[in-house]
Amino acid sequence: MEVRESTTGDGLRDEMISTTWRPRHPVDVVATLSVHRRGPYDPAFRVDAGGRVWRTCRPGGEAGTVCVEADGRGAVTATAWGPGAAAALDAVPAWLGAQDNPEGFRPVHDPLRQALRREPGLVVGRTGLVVEALVPAILEQKVTSVEAYRGWAALLRRHGEPAPGPAPEGMRVLPSAPAWVRIPSWDWHRAGVGPQRSRTVVTALRHAARLEEIVTMSAADADRRLRAVPGIGPWTSAEVRQRALGDADAVSVGDAGLPHVVTYSLTGQRRGSDEQMLRLLEPYRGHRYRACLFLMNAGVRPPRRAPRAPLRDFRAM
């Protein structure tokens, strides 16, 4: 049963709506929503000391802040503020896997069986928010995670808007698609984002309305439409479909680390390739991203044999 309460303060930014939802199966709120976190200092995502997840979003183009927490008895409470609050709350069950169907996912590798036993509440959510998934995925193309996270945080701090409601200090709502397009070249440069990635973001978001339509498409059609944009390839498409569409089979082919994690977890070999990863994941077709998600969440990583990739700073160029 859903219960809603609303309280209006001095302005729209103080309006609060709260919903309680009881999922059919246990859901680990933090683990499930953490796939949307872009680094430890993401201005759009925070987990507070009480284990509540705070997220900002822009459903239908309207800014909103959402706080999600589990009560320990199977119910989830979500509270939202801002003009996008109602739309965000309507989407929270999908964020937490209400449309996910894990039927048919039966691990044949012991490490996956163990991961599933340890984290039965980890599900594949669907946000329906394409721009929110697309921009950070583009920023993460062919750079270290630190570089990508630094650029994302810098751009949100400068061009995002303050999070509605009593969000933790420093939280920001990502810019709208037109606002991303208007960011001047020097601000991309200051954020450490090279011209190829900034150009891809701007090109893609000039067609934002067409890209948002992928939430009504099949995974194959969504993939084709995303990859029709110059600069968007298989990796970026998969990263978007995983989050916005809840595509449980979207494998991030071309990832720098994922093949090594999958190969090491399932075979003990330190190094892997995309081809080897896909062979190992073939028994999970239909759930290949789900298998990767459990393995990544388990935290097993192959021993490092080489120095970390150097951090580049485009601002000095």
C-alpha cells in the first residue's frame, strides 16, 4: 500500500512528498542505487550516516531531490522535494527493481553463487532518465575514473542547480539538456574534460528528445539509436541501457577493467579480454550485466601487476 503526505513550506523548493512502498522481494537500497554514484564526491548522490540514499534527478526536466531508506522490515520509504518530486517518487519502485525479472538467472560458477547468497537484495533498477546516465558515461570514456569523476563533479558544481529540500550540503541537480549544450568550451576545459568528450556530450544532447525515446524501445533498437550519435559506441550504449532501461543483459564491452574482474573471479586468471569475458558470461545470456554487477559488487579484483594509469590534466594543455 502506498501512503502519501505533502507539506508545503514557504515555496516550491520546500514542498515535500513522501511515499512508502513494499517491494515483492527484499531490496538492498544502497547497493541497488549505488550504480548511479559517480565517484565518492558525486554532488548528485550521497549516502548519509543513517544509511539513507539521497539522489538528485530531473524527471521530465524538473529538478527534484529524493531520499530513500529501508525500514528493516521490508518496506521502503521515499521522500522528495522540488518541482520534480511527484514524478521522481512515481519512478522509485522502478529504480529499485520493480520491473526487474531475475527469473532464469541461475549461477553455474561458485563465485557467483556466493555473491548471490551474500547480496540477495541487489537488483537491476530502471530510472528512465537517459540524460542522467548518458552524460557521465561519456565523461568516463577512455580516461581514468578519477579524471571522469572530477570532471562530473566540477561541471555539476558550476552549472547544476542547488538540490531542492533539506539535501546534504553541496548536493546539486544536473543541468538540463539545453543547459549542457550551452556550457562554454572554457568551462569544459576547466573541468578537465577534453574536446572529444565535450563535443560528444553537446552533439548527443542536441538530440536529447530523440534519445529519451529509447525508454520505450527494445534493447536492440535503443542500442542502435544511441550508437547513431557520433562518439557513442558499444561501451557507452551499454552503460546507459543498464541504468536508464534496466537492461540486465547489457555488457560493457570495451571496459578497461571489467574483463579482468570477470575472468579473475570465475577462473582465477589475472588477465582477461572482452572475448574471454563474453565466453564466460554466455551461460547467463539475458542476465550478463546482472552477473557482472554481482561480481563487481563482491569487490574481488585481480592483483595489480602494473602501475596505475597516470592522471591527465587537460587544463594544463
